[in-house]
Amino acid sequence: MPTEERGTKSCLIIIPCLNEAKHIGPLIERLTPEMDVLDARIVVADGGSTDGTRDIVTELSASDPRILLLDNPRRLQSAAINLAVATFGRDYEYFIRIDAHGDYPEDYCRQLVEEARRTGADSVVVAMETVGYGLFQKATAFAQNSKLGNGGSKHREGAEGHWAEHGHHALMKVAAFEAVGGYDETFSHNEDAELDYRLGKAGFRIWMTDRTRMIYYPRDSVQKLFRQYIGYGRGRARNILKHRSMPSLRQMLPLLVAPVFVAAFLAVINWAAAIPFAFWALACLGYGFWMAVGQRNPYGPLAAFSAMVMHFAWSVGFWMEVLGLRSRKTSS
């Protein structure tokens, strides 16, 4: 769908942020040279950090007025992007969404803008390469980079450049974003897939680029990973319920994990009730063993455990949302 061109400047770089003092300074310094090339501005939309993040951004802003701190009272990433675009978007053709807890190539923003102009895409999405440092984080990274953990998702594995229905959000035309109403702020998770659904329905085109990608650092503990994937499961369920869409096969398989776990307790009545759960557990552990032996990856068994945590939490979150069960606020 054609859109009215907006603004005379190239792109607005938006960083939703909450308590990222460890990462925000180096991230902004890495992005600063791109502002010169792209006639860009960096907006850090902060959800009320208390760890010194705001002081770091304020200090950087004092030396470079193109770096701005914007208060995000709703705290959600979706609200941060909506607010930044509403406040500054009128001057720009594109905006680029940056994860404060991620890492990026030096020419990341430039590649995105070049891809948008080369293809005429309304949105350019990227693949994610997951990297870890500690023992559990490394194992989780291997899990998320494998088919066991990502189900063959194109934006997790990467692929040749192609038109797509969904991917990890990177660049978007401001006009297209505004035409569909921006992110739905009732979504704390999965807001990107929900927006992509509306973009597709409205006739906008999404391009998955193979010219750049982002690096993502997964959660470093079982508890944090579990909470995160409960949120992902709830977000996917909200998306399906809102748009009356069907989950894909790669989503239908893990959503069965929680039901078969519950059903396994019926093994006290009939041992056969435990078979589906045992089959899933053995399949995951077998994949981990194959990673350890076939790929010579010492993290294979622990990666299998991380994948099982992700599958189970995602399924629990999905069914909690479908059944209308309330939960504590989950981390994004």
C-alpha cells in the first residue's frame, strides 16, 4: 500500500529502555557515527530507570543535543515506540527500533535504510543471533539458535533476503506505522507480531534482510527465562484471540506441553497418561545429546533443559491467557 512520505530527515533511532546502565552508554556511542551519515536523532525512551541509566543519557545529551531522553510512564516497549514516534516522527521518513540489551554491527542502521530504499519495503526486519556468556546463558543461546528452541523461525535462524509476514522489528516507515495505529499497548509481549499482522492486512510489505542482523543476549537464569516465555506465550495467545487467527504448526507443538504435563499426573490411574509428556522430554533430551555428540557441543544437554523451560513456560503462558488467568507482571 502506498503511503504519504513524511518528513525530510532520514531516520529516528528509538531505544526503549529500563535500567540498562551497563549497556546504554556503549550502545549510544556505537550508534552515534550513524547519526552523521543518516541525519538521524537518537531518542532513549526510558521507563523510569533507577540504576543511573538516565544520568548517563543526560550526560551524553549535554555533549550531543541529537541524543534525547524521553520519559515513558507506561514502561512498556510498545508504549515507548508509540510515544517517540508521536513526539518526533513527523520529521522523519523512517524509525529504527533498537533493543538496549542487544548488540549491533557498526553499519546496522545504514544497511537498514539502504535495504528499505532498494526494495521499497514499508518495514525491514532482521534475524537475531543469540549469544551468551555465563554457563546457563550460553546454553540458552544454543537452544534459541537451534530448531529445538526456535522451531525453525526465519528471524531466529536467518535466511536469504525475502518478503515475510513477520520478523524481528528493525526499521519501519513512519507513515506505515501511523497508518495502522502503531503498536497495541495492551500487549506487553508479541506486540511486533501483532503489528505485522495489521501491516499485512493493510497491504504494507515487510522485507527480511540478509545484509545485517542483531545480536541478542538471553536471560541468564531459569527464573528470568521462565517469566519471559510466560509473557511470550500470553502475547501469542492475545494475538490469536484478537485476530481470530490460527497458530502455526511450530507454535501448536509447544503449546501442547502444559496440557500433557498436567495429563501426566493421571499416570497414577493409568500409566499411559504419562506417555506424551515422556515422549516430549525424551525428544528434547535426545536433541541435546545429539548436539553434544554430533555437533561436539558440550552445552547440548543444558541447552535441551533451557529449551524445555522455554517450551513449558510458553505453553503455560498461552493457556493462562486463553483461560483468562491473571499473572504477575512478566519481564519483556
